[in-house]
Amino acid sequence: MDSPGAIRAVIVDDEPLAREGIRMLLAGDPEVAVAAESGDGPGALVLIRRLRPDLVFLDVQMPEMNGFEVMASLPPDELPAVIFVTAFDRYALRAFEVHALDYLLKPFDDDRFYDALRRAKAHLRLSRMSDLSQRLLSLLQSYGDPAAAAAAARAREGAAGGSEPPAAGAGHPRRLAIKDGCRVVFLSVDEIDWIEAADYYVQIHAGGKSYLHRETMNSVEGKLDPARFVRIHRSAIVNRDRIKELRTQGRRETVVVLAGGAELKVARSHREKLSALR
């Protein structure tokens, strides 16, 4: 029997061993209950419509109907959180466009799987908070308590903001699809601490982890909101919210100290960008 409040998951993959592997990884987590499994797209669609799961581990290439067609067949209010699981990295951008939470590239290790699961749990917790606040708001409005209703509305907006932070500027993505070795990671821009150039790649540092991504610094900089990120050197971009200290060393050198302890030199030509922080 599912424990109260457990995340109800559905596993969809045309390979029985793949389904078994995911089921075994989830078995030790008391917060997740596997509600059902399917080996094809049409079967998955029936299960999702009938069970309304919170989370679906969804293969891309399957008989009769692929994973994207399954998602496209569901109305927005019936779409669960989705983690794609596939052996092909060429679908990563499309998965990002349909707002998948993550993209597990087979074969993946346990750490990578549990990292994706942690992201899904955080997303679902915030979604539930938002739904609860909405119900409370409706109840208070029906009883004609404007002050309490306004407080509930603020709580709902706060919960929604944590789940899907608004873009600070038009055209700037909330998440980046990062090809890191044999995996694709969907990283919220809020998680990024700083970025450094590494030849034809960039090294993205986020929450104590780093990801090597094949893209130029100029290209990455163009995607990020300049109100939230600042380039301090030709080889470094930092998240403004992570800047803890500006330190002067000697007569001419300025160093940015980040909340995580990293110390980065500021090029003379970029110092003016930091003047607003002083």
C-alpha cells in the first residue's frame, strides 16, 4: 500500500530490464511508490490518464507511440512531471523544449539517477505547496476574508516562484540543457555559481558540482540575463547573487569572492560592471 503523500510514479520503457532497473532504484525510497509500468506508448497514455501519477520515467523510442507523442496527447492539466530515459542524446533539446524535468542518458549510474530524482522531488513539493495555497485562497475568498485571502495569494505566488522562477528578461531561458560527457543535465540558471572558459568548452560550476559543456563563452553569455550574470573576465562569468565580497589586492587588482569560497580575478576592462554592487 502506498504511504500517504508518497510520490506516485509510472515507469514507461519497452525494455523489461530497463523497467526493472528503475523499479529497483526506486524500491529503497519510501517517498516514491511505483503505481504502474508500461512497455509501449499507447499503454502509457492509458495509465497516465487513469492513474494521474505525479512522476513518469518515460522512454523516448517505443512501439506505436514515442515518448514525445505520449506527452503531446495529454492536456496540460493532466501532464505529470517527466524524466526522459533514453539511449539517444539527440532528443535532449526537444526534451528541454517540452519542459521535461531531466534527461537520463543510458547507461546511467545510481548517483545520476538519484540526482534526477532529487530534482523531481523538489519540483513536486513546490507544486503541491502552490496547489494547497490555491485551494486555501479559494476557500478564504468564499468566506469573504480579504486580508487572509491576500496572504494566501502571496504564499501561492511564492511557491510558484520557487518552482518556476520568472525570467528576469525577455528571451533568457530559465534552464540550460548541458551536454556533459555521456549525459545531458537540465540545470536551472539559479543554480549556477560561475562559469569559466576551457578551450572550446565551458566549465559550469553549480552547487559544488561542475559540468563540462561544449559551447563558447560568448554563446553562453548571450543566453544569460545580464541583470543576473556579469562577465568579469574573458574567461569568467559569475552569478551576481553569489558575490560575497569584492577585494582589492595591491593597487590595481580586484578579486571577486563568491559565497562558495571561489576567488576570481576581475579584468580591468570589466571592473565598471561591478560598480553597481559597491
